Amino acid sequence: MNGILTWEDLNKYKFEDLDRVNGINNSYSNLRLFGHTKNDVIVTLYRDRHSWCPYCQKIWLWLEYKRIPYRVIKINMFCYGQKESWFLDKVRSGKLPAIEFKGQVITESDDIIAFLENKFGSLGSFITSSHLIKTRELEREIFRSWCNWLCRESFNFIDNSFRKKRFKESISKFDEMLKRSKSGFVDPSVSNTGKIEPGVGDIIFIPYMERMNASLTYYKGFNLRSNYRYIDNWLTLFEGTSAYRGTQGDFHTHSHDLPPQMGGCYKESNEKQMDFSKSIDSGQGLGNFEFNKNYDSAYYAKLALKRVIKHKDNLIKVNPYDKESFDESLRSALTHMLTGKVNIPEKLSGKSLRYLKNRISVPRDMPIISARLLRQSLNKIELLSNNNVIEKIPLNHRYDQDPSNFISNYL
């Protein structure tokens, strides 16, 4: 009656489901075949359920670019859920990622890649190649300088400036390395179709570069893409491949999943930091700073809708606020996302929409653009409410993202 689409109306929006097994890379799949048969699968990847782990992403990408058929078994990280007991029996440390190959279990991401290279060949260079030694050392240098700036509280301007300077010195070396590359990649590989793709030298870098770009933008007001031309081009080249897009997180997800993993992230109060973090938290996003590729908004909106409909009962169950009015409020946001029309619910629950907006996780739930469109619409309807209660996201853990309520129909 008030113009808000019913669930029956919303279900009429057609969306062709993804081929999770042989189609483009996606976070929902338990099996990837690349045209092979199930009998050809001899690799099992154990990765974290929320797609937050950078080391899991490294192995995931290697298998995708190399097109090795594999199974996926998703395991909790300690920061958001209880580690599965059967997995601890298999891997006593509980470390992720791990792979299983004909009954043999291997952990530590670099050791896993070296093992896989021995069985299936290299992707670009071998990870132990002598010419990659300095590349790998630079990646660790950049990682340390990032942690030193992001995760240690500075008590004065000089201390913070020194940490920032050290990071900029390290990251500039990477930008210079990419400047010298004709392909734009550190270690280009050639696919079966003859296309230039990233090799292992690039895969070593991308998980933490993705997280650096997000976290420094949110906490420091410092965006890599706007400051380093060749890093921007390198990230854009990655985003041009569906293998990478299937693993790619967004600024909102990383900004709020990193504090419990890193032991804390500290804000540097400046105008850019405040503007960037506000845009990220509101769901507006940061455009090409975050994802530099043209896209079809209608397609990604329907994909977001499909994911919400699949899990709507559990989304309502776990939301701690105004469950009765959350249903209509959520449908109002979905109506806006699909039609652009603003229809005010009779009982608007802004805080329940805010709770959901803060817990959309990319790529676990949906791709970056789908999440951006959904968050924007949740925010649009949320702001119509006169409830200004701040819904804080935990910093020391993410038990609010405990997947136990979703595992039964997680895929």
C-alpha cells in the first residue's frame, strides 16, 4: 500500500545464478573445476569462512590463476568464531590457510605455493627464484612499515611523521619497480589463452596491498591510488581479472575486520581522514579509489538482492533491534536500491538497518559494487529515522560476525 515492494514482488526480479563450479571466481563455491571432472580434484583448500585472511587469499588466487581444480572447506578464524575441533585434530595449530594433497597437509602460505609449484608448475616465476628474493624482501619491508604506522599509537606529531615517512619510502620502491615493468605486473605470467596475467611475484603483494589501501585511507586519510600512479595501474590490472575480483574485499570490510586481527588500528585526525572514513562508514564508498572498473549497476543490484533474499530469515533473526519493523525497513531499502524510489515504512527501524549495513562483508556476502549499492540504500532509509544511536562495531573481536547462524545455508 505504501509503495514498498513485498518479498513476493522482490522475488520477481530475475537474476541468473552464477556457475560457482566452472564460472567466474566467487566466494560461495565449495568446488572449482575449470572444466575438469570431480575425479580430477586432488587439492583441498582450507580457508577462512569470511574471506578476511590475506594468506588464504594468496593461495586462493594462485589456484584460480593457475586453474588447478580444487575443493574448498571454510574454517572459522579465532577473531570471529570458535575453531572447528575436527580441523584442530588435522592442523593442531589451527593455522589458515592449509591444503590437503592426497592425505598430506601443508600449512604456511609460501610453503603451500612451493609445494603446489612442485606438483603443477609455476605461475610466472617459482616462488623460490633468486630474482624474486629482493621482491619478497620488499614486500616484508612494506608490511612492517605499514604495521608500524597503522598499528602503533603515535604520541606526538614528530613520531607520526617519522612512521609515515618510512612507509612512503618503502611503498615508493614498489611504485618504482612497477614503473620499470612493461606489462604493469611485477612477475607477469601468460594464461592458456595468451593473456598477460599476474604471476606469483604479484600474488605475494596483492593481499596486503589491498588491505593497506583500505586501512590507510580509513585511518590515516592516505590513499595509495591517488598517490602512486603505477600502483594504481597495477591494482586496476588486477581488477580487470575475474579471478581477483572474486576474492577482493572492500574498504568498509577491511577497515573493520583488521583491528582485531592486527591488534588495533589508530586514526590520524585530519580533514581527508574524516571525509574518507565518513564516506566509507555511510556506505557511499570511494569510487575509483576503491574499485577502478566500469560496471552495470542493475546487474550488481540484482545480485545484492538475491543474496539478501537467500539469507533474509537469518538476517532478521540475528538482528538485535526492532525485529518487527526491520522486515519492512529492509524491504524499503531494497525497493530504493532497485527502483530509486524512497518509500517510508510505517515503523522505521534505522538502527536495525545500520546494524546490517555495518556487517555486510565483501566478498563473503557479495561483490564490492553490490555491497556499495546495498549499503547506500540502507543508509538512505536509515537516515529517515530520528534515532541517532551510534551502533559501534567491536574492535577487539568480531563475535558479532559469528557465522553459526548462517552455516546451514551459508552457500
